[in-house]
Amino acid sequence: MPTLEFLQQSSALGYLLLFGPGIVLLLIALVVRGAVKTTHNYVISGRLLGFGFGVASLISVWTWSMAVMLSSAQAYTWGTSGLVWFIVPNGLAVIIMVPFGLKVRKKMPSGYTLAEFIRARFQTGLSSVATLVFLIGTLLGVIMINLAGLVLVMHTIFGLTPISIVVTGIVVVTVYSYFGGLTTSAITGTANTLLLGVGSSVVVLYALAKAGGAELVFNEVQAQGNDYLNPLNPVTAASFGLALALGLLTNVIADQSFWQRVWAIRPRDLGRSFLWAGVWFYPIPLALGLLGFIGLAAHVAPEQLGPLGNGAIGPYVIASLGLPVIIIALYTLVVVNACFAAIDGALSGVTSLVAVDIVHRYWPGVSERRLLTITKSSMIVAAAIAGGVVLTGIDYVNLVTTVYFYVTSLLVPVTLSIFWSRMTGTGYVAGVVAGIVVGGPIRETLGPTYGPLFGIIALIAASAVVSVVVSLRENTVFDYDSLAGKPALLDTKNVGAPEEVGEPAGQA
């Protein structure tokens, strides 16, 4: 196994790799712009996304910096078990959305957002507002984490300063995302998915060859012991695996980027799009996870990775193997485009929430022209908030993980809202509150010693029990078929008209 010798690349090349994809994606967006003239098309693509665009756009919004770099980090930290526990729940989280998406789309075909569904389902302001707050928080978290991914790869390989990376990244993504909305996100996401799949495979094959071959790498890892090649290491499951699996499931269900596509993909393609997106996601983190094994085989010490920690193992290995510059650039493009696609998808998700659940709800008389302007502008505001938080220097990673923990309180209430007709608005709110009240203190008390698992389990259990008990006490039944008559709020003929009010929650 050759000794790794870190060699920092040119900062000029780094900036080129940040700006270059943005220019290409901006050109695509400008072409799309002419076909996106209404807010309805801007946030939902006319509900005409087919199987190809559907699968590719789903993969691109899910294959963010976590998938392309944390797969390497988990393999480096835990070995095979870390890779298994990271990859398997990631794909399953997308596949599990199939019954959720099919049920909601069938019962409410003209919807746009999860918050809109909750409002129509319960006819209570508190449940929909709580959902809206969590959805926006999740999307801002996606933006911040992917900005962190940009910082990690560009600082490690090219030595760029974090502030320049954050500012450049957020400006580039916001500019090209502004033109075209979800349609731009779907098209650029398709191109990005091709780059992720092919690019990651090429990079890892070169890296393995340079490291002496896969057999040598795994022999070196096996010689170190520590159960690195035991895929069923129970310590890994207890340390992060089970908590990650529960968190990933919640992240998908509480991510408006996915719900936006539930209503944008053609009905006949919806189920198979989510299914194949989950399946085709697997090769990407699996391939990039092998970089973690190369780091293990080369005996890279954690202190060599600097303040960015184990997450930097992938970029460190790529910059230390003596690979051709074009391969280093290809790896960088894979990571940069994964981050861009996730940020772009999150910004697109924000626009749908702003248009449907804020502007149209509280200002129903707004004109179509002004609605579209406000919707587009919300991208800039969201990007500025997320970028501003990152630039303050606070521990935004801890902030995001905290937000994601509390978002888990939506898991059971949302699931019951979709599949259980006796669920009520009171039960929904009570379930969310109970999860936060019970799970939060346990996380703060036991988390530093035992990790987040006990807190998440307590949160989900409390949320489930309270949601069910409160709803059963109200003894009402909801008719899901009543949702079918809801109008498409952003359709031009409905803009400027007051929103219809359905039957009160609980009436059959």
C-alpha cells in the first residue's frame, strides 16, 4: 500500500470548479425560463414530470453532501458496518415514500405541499402552521449542511477560505435556481445524477488502482482488526445506525423537496419513480464509501484530517494518492454538483411553501404577477438566511442536527394523518408537542453519553401514544374522498380567489 502524501491543489482550479458548473446550469435555466410563465408551473412543473426526470430529480435532491462524503467517513470510522448502516436506510427512506405519495396524490390530486394537505385534512391553523415551520426548518437545514459539504471539499483540496466558499456557492446556486423553479431543478438534477453515477465510479476505480488494488486495500484493513470488515458489528448499530435510520425516514417525510415531486410527477410514474430512485441511489455512496477503506488501509490518522474531522477523509485521500488532476477535478465536480443539486432542490421546495402556505393563504387576492415575483424572491431570502447562519461562525451543524431531531416529532402524526381516518387535528398537535416535550430532555440528558438513539425512541413513542389516545377520545372519522375537490390553488383561474373551506375534521 503506497504512503499517502497530501498535496494541495491550485486555488484557481478550485474557484473554476465552483463557478464552472454554475455557468452551465445557468444556461440551462435560461433556456427553461421561457416555458415557466406562471407560479403554478414554477413550483410544480405543470404536474408533468415523467419517469426519467422524476427518478433523476429525486436522486439528485437526496444525494447531497451527506451521501457523497459521509459514506467515506462512516467506512473510515466503522468499516463495513458503518457503510451498511449508512447506505441501506438511505435508499429505503426514499422507497418507503411510495405508499405515502400514492395515497396523498390519489386523495388530493391538486395539492402542492405537505402543509397544505395537513390544513385540508384537519381544517385547523395550528397543525398546518406547525408543519410549515418544521418543513421550512428542514429545508434551511439542507442548505446549511450542503454549504458545509462545499466548505469541506473545497477547503481540504484547494485551501479556499470558508467564507469565500459559502458566498460563492450560495450565489451561484441561487442565481441559476431563480430562473425556472422546479423545472430547472428537475433538468439540472438529471444532468447531476449522470455525473454522480458515472463520475463517482470513475474516480473510485482510479483511486483503487493507485492504492494497489481492492484486494490489497481490504487485506490491509483486515489486518488492523477492530471488526472493520464485520458488516453486523452491533456497536455500530447502537452508536449511530439505528438513530440514523429513524432520522433518515423522518427527513424524507418532512422534506418538502420530496412532497413537491409527489404532486409534480405524473400519477402513472409516481410510485415507480420513488422506487427506482431509492434503488439507483445505492451505487453512488457505495462507490464513494470505498475511499474510507483506502484511508484505513493507508493508516491515515484522524489528526491528519484537521478540524473538519473524519468527514474530510474522502477529499484527503483524493488529494493524497497522486491522482491525475483531471480525476481530482472530477471528484470535486461530483461533490460540488451534489451539494448544488440539494441546495437547488431545497430552494425550490421553499418556493412552493411560500406560494401556497404563506402568500396564497394569507393574501388570497394577490395577482398572479406579484405572486410569481414573491415566490421567486423567497429563494433569495432563504439562501441569505442559510448562508448568513453559516457565516456567523456558530455551530450550525449542531443547530441542524437539533432541528432534525425535533422534526422527528412529525413522523407518527403525519403517518397517521395519511393512513388513519380517525386521526384528528387535536391528536396531531398533541402528538407533535408530546414528542418534543418527552424526547427533548432525554436527548439533552443521555445524548452526550449514549448518543441520540434513546431520545429519538422516546420522542417517537410519546408522539405515537398521545396521537392515538387523543384521537380515539374524539371518536371521529375523516372522509379522505372529500379532499378530491380541493382546487389547484396556484392555477391561474384560482389565483386571486379565496381558498375553499372543506368539511370540519372528523366529519364523514
